Amino acid sequence: MIEKFGVVQLERKGKGKYSVDILNEGTCSKVINFHRSFPMYERTPLRDMKHLAEQLGLGGVYVKDESYRFNLNAFKVLGGSYAIGNFLANKLNSDIKDMPYERLVSDEVKKELGELVFVTATDGNHGRGVAWTANQLQQKSVVYMPRGSSLERLENIRAEGAEAYITDLNYDEAVRLANRMAEENGWIMVQDTAWEGYESIPTWIIQGYSTMGYEAIDQLSELKADIPTHIFLQAGVGSMAASVAGMFAAIYKENKPIITIVEPNKADCLYRTAEANDGKLRFVSGSMDTIMAGLACGEPCTIGWNILESYAENFLSCPDYVAAKGMRMLGNPPNGDTRIISGESGAATLGCVAELMTNKDLTYIKEKLGLDKNSKVLLFSTEGDTDKNSYKDIVWDGKYPSFK
């Protein structure tokens, strides 16, 4: 496959917008209060990359560093924990606002719930978050990973007490395996991919991710920074991207930033769906062997797509080298900016923005997106070096050089 950039801009032609009430300020406040109830909760840093912005010809670059999230090196735990918390609260006929961490781990609640098993499919970060949450709440978990998954990520999941296996399936096939095992064994499926009949837990996961964006709004205010003009969001199935896009749309309404979705060429199901623009989801099959393992998903989340179709302006399909470039730039920023250790999926958006701003062959995309010296860009580095060998190969040894 030839590595290239592709851009699609949605023309909505007055279509009705999908409601983002599920991400209104009241809901986001409830979500972050649940996460704050965990004793290990700390707000992850938002870095003001002033010098990098200047070098790229932008008015501002702000990067939320999720490598600090709950000591798990990635943001994914936000979704899995909130979904599991909601599931347990519902099982107890309670609202999650009345079920903080301390209550969920109480002897009384444990006795009422008994032992439950949560199952999921993952390339690594989501499964680790589900395993960590189940372990924290004194429950069990089983995790299935697609072929080619990192052994380091597998062992990190097992270290959280989960049964975890690397299968010979691709990601979407591993999701179907996890769902079948849930049905056969009475386990609870915790997946951010939604389909007909399976929507409650994916909705909770999407809501759970909003803590990341909600923190960022407060931090931007503390920096006395303007509302960003642009937000770039990496996407696998689209749940995280939908969470942040929907939250900013719900809170800022018509003043929301311009939203651009970034996907790898080899797993660009949202880009293809936007490009077709006919109301039907587009799937990507096969191995999807992108270095952006966390984005190697071929089937969009239905709820996520509904939100993105309504609130994201742009969809980009990007080559792998932009992720590698982003990793190097964040790990070695200009003097005065804070270094960020970002993995392949985490650095994809920064690498993409940098390439658009500096590659003359891509000026037409830069102009389509309205990027210039006045643009203030918000990015989310969604993971750290969750596969340290891969990080070293790329940042130290120069794997995936820039495409010429």
C-alpha cells in the first residue's frame, strides 16, 4: 500500500445533528467525580508547547500527556473504569454518583455482587485498563489480543491479575471472540465498539473518556489560554474521538473548535465512511499492520460515528511515518518545552500537524483545515511508551523515516 495523505471534509447540507446530551456538562462532572474517587487519581498534565508552536508556524500547541494516567501509561482506563462502575451501580439499583470507589470495594457491596468476570478484546491499553479496574474492584477479567500484539503489553495486562491471551485473529475478530465467550460463560463484555443490542457499555466508555477533555478545559483556563481553534483526535473505532468532540460541542455549542480526525492509512474506517458519505459504515479488513497499534481497528463504533458525523469537520488518512515523526518531536522538543514520551498512537496527531505545517506538498490540506499562525491546536498524547522496544526502534534507531 502506498503511504499517502487523504483528506475528507464533511458537507452536512443542513442535516440534523446527533444529540450530544450524553456528554453534557452535568454528565462530564459526574464522570470526573467518579474518577476522582479513586485514591490514585491525579490530573494528567497539559503541556504548553510554545516553542514548538513557533517553529511550526502556529499560534499555540497544547498537548495533554496521558502517560501519567493512573500509572498505566495510557488514557484507556478512563472508559473501562467508568463502564464497569456503571454496570456495578446498575446491578445494585444505584446511580454511579452514589457508588464511589470506597463504596464499590466495601465488604457489603462485594458480598452483594459476588464474583464477576469482565471480558474484552484489545491491542493493549484498553485491556490493561479493564484488567486494572477489575482488580481494583476485586473482580476478575479475561482479555483477548489480536495477532501481532506486543508481548510487553500482554505481560502488563497479566500483571493486573487478568487471564490474557494473544490470538491468531485481527482486532475485530478478537472482539467477536470476546463477545462469544461472554455469551457462553455469562461474563460481562466491556468493549468500546457498539453494535445493535450492545450500546449501554460503549456509551459509558465514551462518557468515561470525557474526563480527559474536561480536565483539559480547566487546564487551558489556568494557562489563560483561549479556547483552541483546532482539535486533532486520533481514532481507532472512534470512541475517544467522539467523546472529546461531543463534549466540546455540548459545552461550547457553535463556538466549538474545528475537529479533525486522524487515522492510519491501513485502518482508516472512519475516513472511508466519511468519504462515501452515504449513511453506511465502511469497514477495513485484513491484518491492518500499522505501527499505530491502538488505532488498528477496522469497524467504526456506531455511537462514535453518529457523533463524529455531526461534529467533526475533517477526516485524515495518514501514513505511518507521521506517528514516528510525532514520537521523535515530542521526545526531543525545542529548548523550553517539556519533553513528552509518546507512543505510536499517542503521537500520531502531532506528527500529522507538523507534516501539514512544514511539507509544501501538503499546503492544500493545511489550507483546507484553516491552519495558520493564528491557530491554537489542542492534542492528546493518549499513550506513553507502552511497547518500549518499539519506542526505542523508532526514536533511537530511526525506524520509519519520513516519506519523500
